[in-house]
Amino acid sequence: MKGKARLLMVLAALSPLSLQAQGIADIIRALRSARGYESQASFAVTLPSREDDVVYRLRLASSPAPADTLAPCAYFLQWQLDTPSGPTEGWTSYFDGNMYAYRDHRIREYHTSWDPAPFRSASGSARSDGGVQRTAQFVTLLPAFLADELSAMTTDTLSTISGPHSASCDGTDALRIDTRLTIGGETVREKSYWFDTATLMPLRIDTESNPGSITEQSISVRYTPAAERTGPQTPLPLSEESLIALFPEHFEKYRESNFSIENLRGTPLPAFALPTATGERYTHHRGDPFRAPTVIALLDPSTSFSDRIVNDLRKAIDSSPQPADIIWAVKGTDTDAAESIVPALRTGEHLLINSSSLARDCGAASLPVILIADTAGKVRKVILGYNTDLTSLVIQSIALL
């Protein structure tokens, strides 16, 4: 009897079911732990109502975030699509409880330190399939999210899984997994995955939704082989600074939130090198000290109250218990416009033009913004917009330094 039991155990260990479970577990483990992942892909959608496919060109990058309770990885996604009116593009990035999404000439921002609600699902859970960081377009194509998807299917009674078994994907040795989702006796989705045998990273994903019905839709994702990828690498780990470096124009023109500049307090003023109204150049390196407390006024000459800000700030400096300097950083390259709102420079004043890059690097989505820095070069006060109490606010802020 004991001999038969041992034989049954050996046969069970060698059964296709056991091999399948072990193979899927290996793939899931490799996907979840993929470090410094970067790839490109095509995402083609076939619809019965269209003669041609809708094809997105994708750029993907991610790194594991095991301590993050909101997402399994930090990630960057960029997409491009050709349309009859011309190409359109967008990108999304998530890291450390911060998410940035650019689309239609607008950057949307979400920060857990600001408002954690968008990161939760309808049930309030951060680890479910809800939240802006888990529902971003194309996010499920990343290795860590594919790991979550496959893991969920292994325990879902509505899903059946076949494989992995050996296959070829465009000439590359691969492991193929076929899945089927059945609801009420009807097949609502068939999905096949190909993974590189050597790395276990995704090579191809084919999805058939509502097969055989009038709402049938086919999606084919093909990941570009490493040898054929083009373009720059994504800087990892991700940060706001690395995103600004990738898309300076987007942050300069289309950022709508002042979240970043409101959190500039206590940090060194960003580096800048800007032309003066007299054709010279004023340079400040991050961490450089100032000879005195310094007010940095980021101004737009097109606003009607810019001249009032200049008058109020000069009154504040005149009444300050300790000497302070002013840097007038004016948007645009029109020297006459800058000099019209800041006439007759005084001792300790500097008039800079073309300051949009400084406003962008500070995170100022709209102007005016007044920054007050101490002699160590750190920002100690941020004043957004025009305030009728500006003079007293500046005097008090300089005194507290």
C-alpha cells in the first residue's frame, strides 16, 4: 500500500498540471522582479467597423517598488498615434505616490501627500485594480502588472490557463500561455502571451474580446527586440526632475498645478543662467549662497498688476529691518516690456528676461510667484499670485530669516 502511495506521489509530481503551475510561477516571479526594465512596443487594435488598424507606438520603462503599497512598480509610459489631423502623443509616469499624466496639451498631477483619494479603488483599497496609478492606459503591459494579471488568473474560477509550452515568436524561442475567460457559459475573452525563454520578459500578447460577436475586438501587442530599439533611455529611478528633463516644454507650457512650487520651501533655489536686460548673463548654481536675503519675483509683463508688485516689493525692501536684494525674473524676451514694469534698477536689483525655464524648474504653473530665499540660497517663503498685503508679508518673511 505504501509503495502505491509513493508511486502516486511521483506521478503527481511529473504530471502536466504540476509542470504548468511551476512554469507559470517562474514567469510571474521573473516579471515581478524585473529591474531597470525598458522596452518599446506596438499596440494594434482591430475593429470590425474599421478597415485599418489603430496602431499605437509605445515606450515602456519600470522598476520594482516592493515597499510601495499603491503599485508593484514605478513606471513610465509614452504613446504616439497617427491620426488624420496629425500625430498625437501622451505619457504617464508614477513613482513614490506621485503620478503625472500628459495628454491633449495638459499635465494632470496626483500626489498622495496632497490628496490620497485618487489612488484608491471604489472599495477604498489601494491594492485592488482601482486607483489612477493602476488604471492608466497601457499600464498592464508592464512586467509587474502582467505578473499581477497572471497571478490573479491562476486563482480565478472563471479563467482557464493552458501552458506554458514551447513556441516561437518571430524567430525567438518563447514560452506561450493561453487563457480563456468564460462568463455564463460564453467565452468573453481569449488571451495569449509569449515570453522570451531566456529572460521570461514579454514578447507578444494577443487578445480577442467577445469573439464571434458584433462587438468583437482584437488587440495585438508586439514588444520590440532589444537590438531594434531606438531613442534615448528612460532615466531610472524616476523623479520629477527626470521628467522635466525629458519634457521641458510640456512642464513649461502645460503644467496646471502649483503643487511643486508650493513644496519648494526649505529646498535650494534651482540653478539658472538667464540674460539680463543689458545683455549680460546672471548665473546661479543650486546651493550657492546669496550675499543677502533675496526676493525672486517671477513676473509676466502681460498681467495688469506686475507694476504694482514691483512697487510693493520695493516698499518692502525699503522698510525691511535688514538689507535684501531683488531678482526680477521676467517672462519673455522683450527687454522694453521688462524695463517698463521694472524701471530704473536700484542697488541690489537684477533684471532678468526669458525666465520661463526658471519658472518651469521651480514648478510654477502660473505667474506671478514671489520666492524669498535666505543667504544660504534656500527658499523660505513662497507667495502665489498678487496679494494686497504683499509688502507686509515680505517684510515679515525677511525679518523671520
